[in-house]
Amino acid sequence: MRNEVTIHSLFSDTYWEMPTDVGLYHGGNNSAPPPLAYFVTGVVACLVTQIRAFSIRLQVPVDGVKVDARFHWQGEQIGRNPYTSRPQKLIWILISKVISPRQI
């Protein structure tokens, strides 16, 4: 179930290769991150990017931005029907140090 996905940014005319795979339970061999891992990584990366961008715009220096995000999903399959899944909860732990003007 491995897929070789190429992403093309029209903005920067840049290409990225992003392979995906799924675990044994879905018929894959777990040779690359599953698509949902890219989704979660994208959400966290957007949050961190926005924190850093706004800290620059608002002139609030931050250091060591770290996010621990836990996405909890529930999947269910009945018989041979396709499984359904849905998010159950999302836990964000954001750690950052705001640098006071005297430290700069």
C-alpha cells in the first residue's frame, strides 16, 4: 500500500517527495509514515509557524517553541464494510519561553 506522492508548490515552484504507507492491519508494510501522520504534522507545523510569525510581527521574542500534540481517533469496521473513523479529542501542550526585552 506504499504510495510515492510528489507535492508541487506553485508559489515557489518547488517539488517534494513524500512517500506514504500504512500498517500491516491495512495491508501495508509500515515503510513510510501513514497519510494521517502527514496531516497531524501539517497541523502542528502550521501552529508553530504562526506562533513564530506573530511573535516577530508583534515584537514578542520567543525561544524554544515546542508543541506536543496528541490526536485521538476512533475507527470501527463492521463485517466487510469499509471502516469509519472520526477524531475523538485533540490535546495540545505548547511550551515556549518569552524573552524579556532585557534579555535581548
